[in-house]
Amino acid sequence: MITARPHLAAEELLRALDKLDMEQAELARLLDVGPSTVRNWVAAGGEAPGYASLFVRLLLERPELKTLLGVRPRSGRGRPVKVRERRKS
């Protein structure tokens, strides 16, 4: 059974978002909270509240719901630049 308890710890939430290929801002949009709210959950060892924990666990268990909900994939902004190989002329 998928439950809201125990609440997701900051590390668990970040791992779940990585696995779901979702940014914190996208989670905030889906839950209708501000991006700073999600940042607070992951800052300094915080934890996500019950409703957010339940929502993330549900998406982990049923990833097909991402399409139904219109989840946007990560944009890649803020990630390290990948080095490209030069073409030989």
C-alpha cells in the first residue's frame, strides 16, 4: 500500500525526483505550491509533508501517471555543460 507516512526526508525526495526525471519547480507546479516551498523541504535535512510524500510515492509506483498529469521533463538548466568532441575535418 502507498502511504503518506513516513514523510520523505530531503535525501529521499531528491533521489525520487532524480528517478522521476523531474525538477523541484515542476513538483511545486503539480502540487500548486511555490518553488521556494519545495526548496525548503530539501534544505537542511527537512522533509516533505504527507501529501507531497504520498504524491511522489504514487508517481514512483505508477510512472505512467506522469503522462496523464502532464509532467514536464527536466530542462537541463543548471547542469554542468557536457564536453563535446570536436569533429575532425
